[in-house]
Amino acid sequence: MTNKPSNTPYGLNPKESRKLGLVQPSSSNPKDVELEAAIARQIRGMGNGKIRVRAKAGKISLSGVVDDFGTKRSIADVVRTIPGVRKILNEIKVLSSD
């Protein structure tokens, strides 16, 4: 078995890319691609691997589903700390507590 370099976005294998919602880069700008990858790694590190991240000129769009408002807020707070993030559109949905 050979270790070929990955030709998928961010150097991840296709399964990892799908898990992170990063099947295709949403931008052809390398800075946006790098920013998406950095944000996805941070969110995954928080245990929230099903959040979709899109970046365009430093404007970040977050979508997906979480269990509570605290998690939604925590994700946005972490994303704000990442260099290059200028604005966040937090479209993460919170599961109903009913």
C-alpha cells in the first residue's frame, strides 16, 4: 500500500471531508480554503463535527444542528478567535427541547 498525497480539499480523505461538510471548497481563494479548514478543525475539536463551514473573504457561514443554545454560542465564540474571521453568520439550528 502506497502513501499517495491526497488530492481532496485540505489533504483529508473523502470520508473525512464529507464528515466535516468540506466535500468541495466553497471558494477558489486559498485563504478562504485555509480558513474553512482551520475553523472545521476547531469545531471538530469541540466535539461538533457535523457543523458545515463556508468562508468568503473572511465572512464565515456556519450551519448544522446542535443540542442547545450554549453549544451554538460556544461555537461562534471559538470561531471569532480565529485569525482572518471578519464576520460570522451563525445559521446553526438548535434541536427543540420539547
